[in-house]
Amino acid sequence: MNCCVCGAGPDNASIHIKTPGFRLVRCRDCGMVYRPESPVSETDPYGKEYFTDRNEYLGRRDEFHAAFEELVGKIRRRKGGGHLLDVGTGIGTLMEVASEKGFRVSGVEYSPWASNFARTEKGLNVFTGTLEEAGFPGETFDVVVLNHVLEHLDQPRETLREVRRILKRDGVLVVGVQNIESIMARLLGAGWYSIKPGEHIWHFSPATLSRLVREAGFEVIEKESRENNLPSGWFAKKYLQMAINAVAVLTNRSEAMLLFARIDPRSDA
Ligand SMILES: [Zn+2]
């Protein structure tokens, strides 16, 4: 696997994290942190268990609902309505919230189980597969959201190019990812919950995220450092986490980043 930002190979990278059976490297050219090898897995990592056993998307539905209300509120300040596409919609919670707030909503979800749940239990319009497979017509959407999705994709730059094609010329791109340069990531190293070797290929920083988005043909409008949507896996240490988060927000080194971008017309050529 080569660096998704600058294309340099893993031979041009240094070790960032190494544990038995797993490593992350940091690209010497651009600073991107990534997993150079694909882990061997017998089963689909995004099957039913992904959405149920971890007791997150279903069991913590109300918490997600509240977090997404805040996110949709931020989107509405930049685009008041229209057709919103949620890429990697899971069981469709963000779509539900956006719909309640007046958007027409569509979704794409790789997991057959989750997309089927969103369609049958919630009546949402969700395509099963990748964004590229969905093959939407050009300039279809007013807003495209990739919330905690880019880090999972084999080719995030190509997916962002596809987003650019299907976004209206005055549309808004919304990207949420974790921040590998956050205080929490530095403190916890390989134990940081977002490392997830089986799922996360790419670990963005503010600089590498902006560069990837720009090179895919967008102009960054705004970027904010924010607490991770939901503290997880840290039950006993929740208050320590809250204290660190407070410092992290003040110093722009929170666990998550939210980026808004629009199409850069100069990159049409
Ligand atoms: Zn690079």
C-alpha cells in the first residue's frame, strides 16, 4: 500500500507504531500515517457483528442521534437544505436526523446487513456497495457527508474525486475523521482506540487531511478540532478523558476533526 496523499511507497516511510503482527508507518514525504499491509481476515470486517456486537450504533442510538443533530446543525449553517448523500451511512442514523431537519436524503453503505436494516426498518433510500458502484449522475447532491469513512477506504483520493463529480458546483463536502496528532493519540500510542488495525488504514492529521482534500479538487472552507463524537472504550477513565478533551479543544488537538470544503473550480482542467 502506498501513501494515499503523495503516492510515496512504504519504503519511503518510518515506523510510527509497531506491535507484534501490526505496524503503522509515517510517510517521509508528507507525514501521512498509514497501515502498509492489509491484515489477513477470514470474515468480512463490516458484517452484522460490526454494527451489533460492539453495541454502538444500535445500543447507543440516542447518543448518536444527539451527536448527529449537532453535526447536521453545522451543515445547515453552510447549506440550508437540498439533497444530502451520506456515504457509509451504517444503519442510517445521520440520514434520519438530516431528514428530520428538512434534507432530502440518500445513503450508500458497504455492509449488506446495515444497509438492509436502514431500508427495511427505517424506510431509507440506501444503496448497498461502494460509492463508485452506486454510479450517481453528475452534479446530483447539495451535500455529501463522509463521517468517519475515509480512514476505512482503500483509495480515499479516488472516492473524493467521485464525490466531486456527483456534488453540485455549489455543493458542500463534509468530512469527519480522527486526528493522529491529537493529545489522546500521542498519549495512548498503539492503545489509542482509533488505531483499529483491522479497519483503519489511514490516520490523518490536520495537514494530511487538508492536502488530500485539496488534491482531490476541493477548497477547504473550514476545519475544526472537536471532541470525538462519543467517548468509548474508556469507561473507568471517562473523567480523565474529559479533562484531556478540554485541553485538546483549546489547543486544537482533539481526537477528531471536521472539515467543510467546496469544489475548487481551478482544478477542473
Ligand atoms: Zn505521503
